[in-house]
Amino acid sequence: MELPSSLKPCFLLLFVSCLLNVSTIISQSLKQEDVLFGGKFQALYVIGDSLVDSGNNNYLSTKVKSNFAPYGSDFEGGKPTGRFSNGKTIADYIAIYYGLPLAPAYMGLSEGQKNNISTGINYASASCGVFPATGKQLGECLSMDAQVNYFKETIDKNLKKRFKTKQELSKHLAKSLFMIAIGINDYVFLYNKTIDPNEFADKLLHEYMTQIQRLQRLGARKFFINNLKPLGCYPNFLARNVPSGSCNEGANLLVSIFNTKLRKALAHFKEKLAYTSFLYSDYFKFMLGLRGPSSNQASSNLMDSTSPCCPSVYDGGQYTSCTPDSIACKVPDSHIFFDPFHPTQMANFMYAIGCFQERRVCKVV
Ligand SMILES: *[C@@H]1O[C@H](CO)[C@@H](O)[C@H](O)[C@H]1NC(C)=O
Ligand SMILES: *[C@@H]1O[C@H](CO)[C@@H](O)[C@H](O)[C@H]1NC(C)=O
């Protein structure tokens, strides 16, 4: 695997010590005009799924939770928070890069806290997706529509108290960053082989862009759009595929059809609307890249790119979820995957380097 040069010392020394000074590593004495996507954001609002959930599912009636050890073992204080990783998520690294506090989970905030926060809120909810039905088989979660509804409530009930004039409120929203990372669960829960891939992607995109448009009408102007992950290179596909460890190219193609349409739709949307811009993050390509030169080779010799840290034992059937009783690996950051569906903090950190420092992953549309 080709490592970013700035990370090489991390693998020679201790993983964790390298993560302590992330903000200085990422934004080392950047001049303001060199900050990706302008910067100077007043807030980070997050709409998404488990990749970026910072604890909303803790407050919902669902089996899909991560508020127990070994989750959070490398988070501040070594505590589980409801993040689906051993440490920070990519939304956390975005906040750090732009000098903002980590966006707290909306469901965990009191009315007093909601009235007092103007640096951003996280509405992301594990297992949910763009279509309202997605993920509900496993319990409650917040669909994209529900998340945008809560954001509207934040404006109406809370931000309007804090920003007294219409102009002040519009300025705050225009100077906020809206991160969107959702849609893969729609494939996981609702797609099957009897459905035409193009039709499914079109319907999903229509619903997705409807919500982007709602946010735009509410006042959002700057979007950070994270595309869908290469599902076929995740542990359960890798374990089942022949030869073992190779990606399921069919699953990857399915997802990439949506990603291609999404990128085009954003460019089109931007042309229609003044003062709206998108940073398109090619998370699909980034995650493939972690595997090494060929997606069909698990060729990383520095990080385990096929098996999750938790559970660390494969029973030959499929990797189930990471539970409080699971046996976890000793060094999470020597893996790309913390559990069968989510990356480790190290993978998330490498994403931040790829996006903000090397500028390979994120591009302004
Ligand atoms: C409001 O936020 C400020 C700054 O984060 C904090 O110092 C203060 O304690 C908060 N007040 C309430 C009532 O939560
Ligand atoms: C596939 O999805 C369609 C549309 O949701 C549904 O009507 C059909 O029953 C599903 N087929 C299978 C085999 O799950």
C-alpha cells in the first residue's frame, strides 16, 4: 500500500501518538486562502448514517448501537460515544480541520443546549438511509427526511432565538458547512437483483436531491457530499467471495452507478443555483485505494484490509456485528475495518489526509 508521506512516521512509531496532533498535521500553518473549500465556517451540520453518527442511535429504540466497549477505545477518555469506530469519524476530522468543535448528536441535546449551540449539530443515524423504509427492519432510526425535519426544527426553535434578525440567520446558514454521508443502507436493505440498477439509482438520487434542495431552501449554501462506499470490498463480501479476500465487483458496480449520477446531478444543480457549491468527496475511491493497487488484491502489508478488529473471529458463515461480548483485536488501528461495516479511526484519519492535505479525495464541483 502506498502511504501518504506524512503518515509514514506513524507506522514506524506508535499509531496513537500520531493522532494526538491531527489538526496541526492536517492544517499546518495554512494561509486562509489555502484552506480547502474556503473554510471560516461558523458551523458543521451533519446529515448521514453510521459512518458519521456521533450518538443519535443511543437515544432510539434499535439494536443498531455502538455505545459499549470496545467501541470508542481510542476516543478521548477511551469511552464509547455511539460512534461506530474505535475513535473519531470522518465528520470529526472535518470539524477539526475547520477549527470547529465535534458536532454533538442532536438526540442527546437538552432544549437549553440546543438554544446555546451555534457551531453545528449532528443528525446522522445508523442503519437509516434516504428512503424512509430503509433500516427500519432493525428498529428506529432517522431517515434523511427526518434528519432534515430536525434541522428545520433547529432553525425554527433554536437558531431563530440566537440570531435575532433574518439577515444574521441567513448569514450563519450560508457560512455553515453541511456534510451529507448517506445512501449506502438503501442498497443494503432495499436493493435486490430483480430491480433494474439504473432505475434504483435514479429513484434514490431523486429522493436525495429533493432533500438537498430542501436544505438549500432553508439557507444551506456549502455542501460537503461524501459518495457511497465500495460495498463489495467490505469484510462480508471479501470473506464470501472467490477467491477469498477479493472484492465483489458486482456490488461495487451497483454503487458506482449511483455515485456517477450523483456527481453529475450536483454539477447540474450548481449551475441552476447561484451561491451554492459542493465539495465532492470520492469516498468510494479512497476506500478502494486503501486496499492497494488492485481492488482484487488484499495487498496492504501494513494494515489488515480484509478482517475487522471486532469481532476478530470469523465463524465461516458471516461476520456478525461487534457486540459487548465480542473478542476484539489488540491494535484496532492496524486494521482498516473496526467492525464488519465501519472503518477504524486510522482509516478515517488517512481519509482526512487524502481529502485535506493531499487533495486527492475531495474536489470542488
Ligand atoms: C453555552 O455555551 C457556552 C460556550 O460553549 C458555555 O460556556 C455555557 O456554559 C453554555 N451555557 C449553557 C446554559 O449551556
Ligand atoms: C425485490 O424488491 C421489489 C421491490 O421492492 C419487491 O417487490 C420484491 O418482492 C423483491 N424481491 C425479492 C426476491 O426480495
